[in-house]
Amino acid sequence: MKDPRILDSLTHGMYVLTANGGGCVVDAVSQISIGDHPLVSVAVMKKNYTNELIKKNGTFALSILGTNTDSSVIPTFGFKSMRETNKFEKADVTQILGLNVIKGALGYLICEKVDEIDNDTHTLFIGRVVECDVTNAGEPMSYGYYREHKEELTKVKTESGKTAWVCTVCGYVYYGDELPADYVCPICGVGADLFEKKSDD
Ligand SMILES: Cc1cc2nc3c(=O)[nH]c(=O)nc-3n(C[C@H](O)[C@H](O)[C@H](O)COP(=O)(O)O)c2cc1C
């Protein structure tokens, strides 16, 4: 591939995808059809716990993030797995048709899974929108906006005495004096060369 950076020009939004028992940040969402109950697709990494939950339960919700939504949901749902932390302890959510949605989001879609397509790293889930609503006014957050503002949105600050290495692609933070040369970002898969060092000034 001559220059894969062109993939960054595909425009995506920012969402919290929730399923019964978990959830994660996603940007890979598209609308597939129109009508009363349109179809949407979401690509979810096979290694994500949320993937298991959607396969098991057959329903999912998408909370649409705005530039005015409390951005702490991004590190909470995007940088850790529900396998290691209860994300809902830190999130302000409400239940719609049995699924958690983010209160401060612009709105939500509740979907019933109608199909799933296994690809190499991701499962493409296709869902029919069975309920949706606008819950707050604001501008939808694009993935481009997130990338431009990720430092302030994910509030990357070095804790006293700690060095942080920040992934310049997705914003994930690794704490440690040295970043191993063969380190691979657990969120977006890029190598150590795309991490930037931040230390206390
Ligand atoms: C900006 C951003 C965008 C992301 N987009 C996706 C995505 O489209 N699909 C996906 O599967 N994971 C995506 N992730 C990664 C998941 O949110 C992350 O792996 C999460 O920790 C998985 O949690 P879980 O194991 O509890 O499901 C994204 C993360 C960030 C920070």
C-alpha cells in the first residue's frame, strides 16, 4: 500500500456500543438502509468482550457522542476491557429496553442483530434499529475531531513520577519509563514508533 494514511480520511463518528453486560468505544459504524427500521452495521474486534456479548445476546445499543458529551466515557469504554474493570461504575447511564445508554450522549439507537459477518480481525454486526431517540442537543463528534483533540479529550496527564507513552493514532496511554521496542498498541495495533513520550516537565 503506497500510503495507508488515506484511510484516516474515511469519515466516522464516535459512539459507545453497549450490549447486555459491557460496552466499548467504536467509530466503525455505518447506516445500511433507510425506512422505519433502518439497518446499521458496526465492526467489532473479535478480541473485544463486547463482541462476545453481542453474539450471545443478539441486541446492542449505540450512544452517539457529541463534542459536548463528557469525554471521560472515551478512556472508560475505549482503553480498558470489561474483562478487567467494571466500566459502568464510572459512567452515567440510563436503561432503554434493557440496554445501558450514555446519558450525556446526543441520542441512541437500540438494535436487534440480524446478521454477523466474520472477517479477519473484526465481526461486522448488522442490526435493525428498533428504537431511537434524540436526548441532548449538540454536534456529533467525528473520529477526525477525536484525533485532533485526543489529548484534552482523554486527559492524558503524567501522574507524578510516571512517564506516559501516548499512541498518536488512538490516544491509548502506556505508563512506564521505557516503551518496549516490540510494543503493539492493544487498541489500534500500531507499533512503538507511533507512540509519543510525555513526562513531567
Ligand atoms: C477512538 C477509538 C475508536 C475505537 N473504535 C473501535 C471500533 O470501531 N471497533 C472496535 O471493535 N473497537 C474500537 N475501539 C477499541 C475498543 O473500544 C477497545 O478495544 C475496548 O477496550 C474494548 O473493550 P471490551 O473488551 O470491554 O469490549 C476504539 C477505541 C477508541 C479509543
